[in-house]
Amino acid sequence: MAENKDRKTPNNNIYWIYLVVFAFFLLATYIMTQKGGPKTIDMNAVRSLTEKEYVEKVELVRGKNKILIYLNEKGIENESRNDKELSKSGPQYTSEAFSEDVINKFLENNPTLDNEVKSERDWFDVLQWMFPIAILVALWFFFMRRMGAGPGGGQIFNIGKSRASLYDKENKVNVTFNDVAGLQEAKEEVQEVVEFLKNPQKFTKLGGHIPKGVLLVGPPGTGKTLLAKAVAGEAKVPFFSLSGSDFVEMFVGVGAARVRDLFKQAKEKAPCIIFIDEIDAVGRSRGRMNMTGGNDERENTLNQLLVEMDGFNSDTGVIIMAATNRPDVLDPALLRAGRFDRQIGVDRPDIKGREAIFAVHLKKLTLSESVEVSKLAAQTPGFVGADIMNVCNEAALIAARKAKDAVDMSDFQDAIDRVIGGLEKKTKIISPEEKKIVAYHEAGHAVTGWFLEHAHPLVKVSIVPRGLAALGYAQYLPKEQYLYTVPQLTDTMCMTLGGRAAEEIIFGEISTGAQNDLERITNMAYSMVTVYGMNKRVGQISFSQDSEYSFTKPYSDETAKVIDQEVKAIIDNAYNRTVNLLKEKRTALEAVAKALLEKEVLFKEDLIALIGERPWGSSEESVFFAKEDGKKPEEEKAAEEVPSEEAPVLPNENGINSNGTQTIEITDEDDNQS
């Protein structure tokens, strides 16, 4: 494929070469015409030259009714005195166009002059009207080649050709299943597809057949495309790869034509695999937000794709793989059995999966003996493969910045802080009043969570600014669990409100620093009432909306009023409970805040020294962490870092944010959240 592209590169520039040569020819012709040609004089001047016997001969130009005058040596010598640019080779002059009678009379009066009759075409006049046409033709060629350029050929009529990249024996993919970690179940599913292509008799002898389509579904960054690359590297069959947006074009009918061309090429190379990444770009459900003429082209493309996958002339030798993080927006006809028979969930990895992913990425780094993969996996709940790769890269960059010979555990600590909390703003100037507010805010979070049974255990609290706006953050050790009870959600809500409650108790007023906290508890409270049926007054009802374009609430205005009242009651009760707890533990709040103002960063052991052991501690918390300076031992298991103000919150694989708030996210940021 690469060699073909290299050979076609000169063709893209050959028209420019023609254009440059043509323009140069026009310029040269114009210069010669303007400077080297005969000068035009009137008939009286011609008679004067004849009377002086300066004229050697004349030529009558047929069709133009003008005369070309050639001077003799005497004439050239005399006329050159007055005109330095007079041509020496001739003709030196030409007359204006006159009628044939005038010219014939002149020739009759001068019978001794040599005269000839010749035909002459004014090439400059021809080029003047040819030049605009040539420019238009060149522009037409240029734009047609640009519109039709691509893997399909790049000629004028190749705009309907498929843009899929073909990987075969000559153009191999080096990714294998050994490069895919943390996706054991998904890997087993696609390995079956590869095995069928290598040994189809194993499955067909019992009457079975391989699924026609395999849809990879999961959040962004979980490794769907990487899994497809591994299939391409392992299958040893032709592999067509393209994006769903490659079918979309401004011209009507182009998308459907590209689908037909893609499957035509695939059938010629069967058995083979077609991989369509981000298929939701072309496979969205038909009829949604439909306006006349608005979605016709996309729907025609989808219709053609449906027919090719399982139509009257479908071929079983072509296997379709696709990936999306938004399966809820796909057309039901695309997901039915016979098209995408098998949907493989590629979810966020658990702690074992993260450990396997770290092991893959750490092979490329020079590590010190202090690095333990299990600690890194425990420290990053909710991370996907892309996040883990980013952490490893950031750790290597941090170590290189410090001129280290190897990457150690403190570099990974800094990298995780960098990825989740943002870049540390060492030069950010904060007034003493603001710093005090942030210290008490973060101390409120820490103390509240310290004395609540179901709150996540604290690992680190800091008032060092990070990111674009975060002035402080807390780091917790969340449990990997799938089910949450009302007391657990309530304790988490109280811990989230600890910062706002501490500000009110200490300063008698509140600040804008709790905006992110309030958003999280509001989402959690509405989820408890409208999604999980955890409110007695509303009842065992779930009002989750699955429709992408739903503009109406699935309940009445009276029910909406009840929901708002119950949500407010839940938040008010949690806030009052938090205020009472912090008033009771005000001594601990003051101690933690003053220590933060002094040290800026406190670890779990610092809080134990300040306010004593956590009353709700368990054996799961008796782990150690390496402090960022590498001198003080802390918890061994790492935790997820949660900015408590403005920095973004990263949910874990169970949909629970590291600060304990519940986020229901089905596929992507545009789906339903609660």
C-alpha cells in the first residue's frame, strides 16, 4: 500500500508543471510581442518612407488589410537615429488596417517596390482567449482529484471508492493478543473469531457457523481499537480498517457507493475481516430528529450497510467487526441477530486487569526496585488502559525531568496526581484568606469522612493548587463494590458536604469553592429518588430516560414537585448531620486545618497523629503508601485522587466516583447520567 502511494505522488503535481510551462510560454510571447515586433505607423508615414527610398519591400497580410514594411540599409541607419529600439531584422513597421482599395492604390503608385502577399495568424490573440479556458480546466482537474483522493485511487471518478485501509501479507499489523491485557473475557470472544478463520472445520462439522458481526462496546479508552488491531495481527487474513465517518460525504449517494465498493473488495478477498471504528457515525437510529432532506444521505448509507451485512446476496466469507461507546444510539436493525450477532462488552478493568495492563506498559520503562505493580494497580481504580498508558508515560517524563537513572515509585505518585488532579501550580499566588478557606474546606472533607462508618478511607489531603482551577483535593481509597445501600450513599453525601459545612462553622459564611461538591450530591440525591427507588414517598419507581432525544419528563408536574421536595429533604438532612458532626469534632477540624496551613499536604499517618485512629478502620486499610518524597511510609495500596472542588472526578469501574458520589453512565458523555 505504501509503495503504491509513493508511485502516485508525482501524478498529483504534474498538472502544476504543465501550468507553469504554459504560463511561461504566455509571458515570453507577450514580451516578444511588445518589445521585438514591428511598430505601427499610419499611411502618410508609409508614403514618406517610400518617397525617401527607405523601403526595400512590403508584404500585404491577407485577411488583415495591413502592410508590413521592410527598410533597406539606408532606411534602417537613418530611422535608428530617432528610434533606438528599431528592429534590425524586420519588418520594422506595420501599417494600420485600411480598406483594400487604399492598399491597392498605394501599390499601384509604387510599382517598383517588391511586394508579397502572405497569411498571418495572431497567436497572441489566440492565446488571450485560450488562457482563461486553460485555467478553468486546470482548476477542475485539481478539485476533482482532491475530492476523489484516497486509498481508492484518487482519480476523477473514484469519489465513490472505499477508503478502507487494507492489511494483508504485504502490510502486516504487529499487534498481537499478548499486547492486550486486562480484557480476558473480551479477548477470548474475539480469539474464537480468529480460530474460525484459521480452522473453520472445527466449527462447521457440527453444523454451527461463526457470527457474521462482532460489536465491541465499552467506554472510551478501554481498548476496543487495540483489540481489533490484535485480531488483524493474529488472523493472518485480509483486514479492512476504516472509520464510520469515512462513509460520510457532501455528495448524495457517495456513502452508499463506498459501502458497496468496500464489500465488493472484501468478497474478492474472502475470507476476510472488515473493522469499522466508531460505527455510530453512520449507524445511528433512523428517524430520530428527522427533518426533510436532513438525514437522507446518512440513512441511505445505513440502509446499504444493512443490506450488505445480511441481504439477499450476502456472503458468509466476510466477518464484520465494529466498535462504539454509544450502543444506545445505534439502529435496532443493525444490532439484530444475523448482522451483529455478538456484542462484546469491553469494560473498565478491575484491579487484576489494571495490574496486567501496567505490566505491559512498564516493559518499555527503566524501573527502580521500589516500583511494585500491585501498588500501582490499587492506586488507580476506575482507570482504563489509555489512562494507565498516560500514567506510565508521565512517570517517565517526570523522572527524566529530575535527571534520574530509573523511574521510581515517587514518580508514579506524581504522575497519578498529574493525570487526575492536573498540573501542580507552584507559582499560583493565593491570598492568605483564600488559603485559610481552602484549608478548612479540605479539613472538613477529611474529618467528616474520618468519623463516618461508610465513607471511603482517606489517604492524602492537600491544599496545593492543581489544574486550571482546583485549589485543593483529597485522595481516598475506594472499595471496588457493585451495590450500594442508603446508609453508604448518605455517608458519602455527608463527606462531600464536609467542606461547605466547615466553612459555615468556622467563618459564618460560605464560598463558591463547593460548586463541584454540590453538583455531585445533587446528582446522587436525584438518582436515589428517581432511578434507584430509595425514597418512600416517591416509591419503587425508576424514571431513567433511555431515549437520546427525549424532551419530555416521564412523570407529571405534581410528581416532579414531590421529587424536588424529597431531593431537597435528603440534601438538607445530610447537611445538618454533617454540621452537627463537625461541631462535635471541631477540635479535630481545627487541628487538621492548622496542620494543612503549615505542611500543605497531610497523609493518613499525619491524621492518626493529630486526631487518633479512625473508629471505623478495618484490616483492608492496613496498607502502606510511599510518601511523595520517598522518606515517609504510607499506605501500600494506592488510592484514587479526587479534587474536592473544581478538578474533574474520575469514576471507577462500578460507576462510583472516588469521592463516593454515584454516577450512572451507560456509554458516553452524551448518554443518560444521574
